[in-house]
Amino acid sequence: MMTKLKFLLIIWLVSYSFLSFTGYSNTKIGKIVFYSNRSGTNQIYTINADGTEERQLTKNFINEYPSWSPDGRKIIFSSEQNGRSQIYIMNSDGTNQKRLFTSGGDDIEPVFAPDSQKIVFVSKRDGGEYKFNNIYLYDIKSSKVKQLTFTSIGSGFPSCSPNGEKIVYTSSQDSRDEMLSDIYVMDADGKNKKRLTFDENESCGRPSWSPDGKKIIYMAFEGIFQINADGTGKKLLIASSRNHRRWDPSWSPDGKQIVFAQTDSDRGFNIYVMNSDGTGVRQITKGKGNDLWPSWSPY
């Protein structure tokens, strides 16, 4: 007679074999934060990475570009509560929302540095010669802001390396057209800027470091690409098409999966997840509207 222990072991083996066969990675579920216009204005939501327990975190004003704190307890985002986009922070359940700092320009696309003591963001705050977006660093302890890029044609989409030493970003500074952009990397203090991609007819965006710091993924017209941290080894992970545009890639905390936004035919964007090699694509959200800017919680 089969014991209960043997029965459970058989069930586990069958389940494991099925997941391996289908290419499904056994990443810890975790949560994904994103923003969506499904309610009429852009608001911030979270959902488990298996598609369960979707929750709306913000309800008023326009709220965009959410990103997790390194410990997964906070979410920073931009919120247009006073006529301009400013950087706000809230608990991971949406409570205790507060503004971090103010400026005379729009501040967007905030990300924490790995030490949780600094925030990198994009802004037009200085106007003048630099009328386009540039990248800034905010020190939480001193409340000081430092400008890191000084381009007159625009820089954005910053992402900090896991060790905090580098920032990868996009810029149009060397492009023949301000609508085109490439991937760049610089030291965390803004020094030693280096161009990583040379795609004359592409517009590259939303670069993201792998958790081990060895790879960078990014979106472009043709799809989602991966390169080594030094710019070599360019590889198309998943192609875009007229019916399936794929944007905003971001790594899972163990580096085994990638979350991204995808359109289906003439419908809006939904959140999808795939294995890090581009296989095993599966849909996470099924909202009406555009679900964008997904980011996987660290834990």
C-alpha cells in the first residue's frame, strides 16, 4: 500500500518534470509593480508574478514610473500632484505616500541605488541650455542633488549596477536624430561615460542590469536585446512585430526571468514574463488599457 510520503513524492516529481518540460523557471513568485491607464489615468498597481492578487496602490492624480527599494519594502515613483511630476515614496502596500523633494521641473523615472541612500532620476529641472531630460543623483542623507549628465538632446532610463558603481542609461547625444538613442554607461558619480551600442537606426530604451552585473537588457524597435556589461555580445532575446511590440524589460531578482510589457494586435499593453533566454513567454495581466514599466520586487 502506497504511503502518504511516497504519494507526495510522486506528485512533486510529476510537477517538477512538467515545469521543466514547459520551460517554466522556478523563480520565487515575488511581486511585480507597474503603472496602467486602465482606470482613465496612470496609476500604480502590484501583482504577484504568477498573475494573482492584483492590487491598485494609487488612485488620485497621475502616478507613473514605479521602482522598488532594495529591501522591497518601499516603492518610489513620480506623481503629478502639483502641476509637475515630482518624486514620491510609499510603502509597498500603497500606504504612507509622501514627496521626497521638489524642483522647478518635472522629475521622473526614479530608481534607488543599491545602498538605499541615493536615488537616481531624470529631470528637466535646470532648463536653459539643457532643455531636454538629464540624469541626476539625490542623496537622501544630505538632501543634495547632483547633475550627472549634461546633454542638450536628452538622457534617460537610468539603472544602477548591483554593486552601485555604475549607471546604465540611454542618450541621443551621438545620434543623428533626437528620436534615436543608444545605451551608455557611466560611473555612479557621472564620470567615465562610455557608449555601449551603435545602432544608427534604433531607439534603445529601459536598460536593466542583470542581478550578477554581467548582462544588460534593453528594448528597441526590433525587440528586447541583451548585451554584456561592456557592450559586446549583442543578442536578440525576443523580436517585436506590428502585432506584438515588446517594451520595458526588467530582470527577476535571481536573473532567471524577465518581465516586460507587450501589445497583442490592436489591444493595449499587458505585462508578460519570459525566461532569460526568451523562451516560456506567459501573460500576467489582462487589463484594459496600457500596463507599462514593470519591475520585479527584490524579494
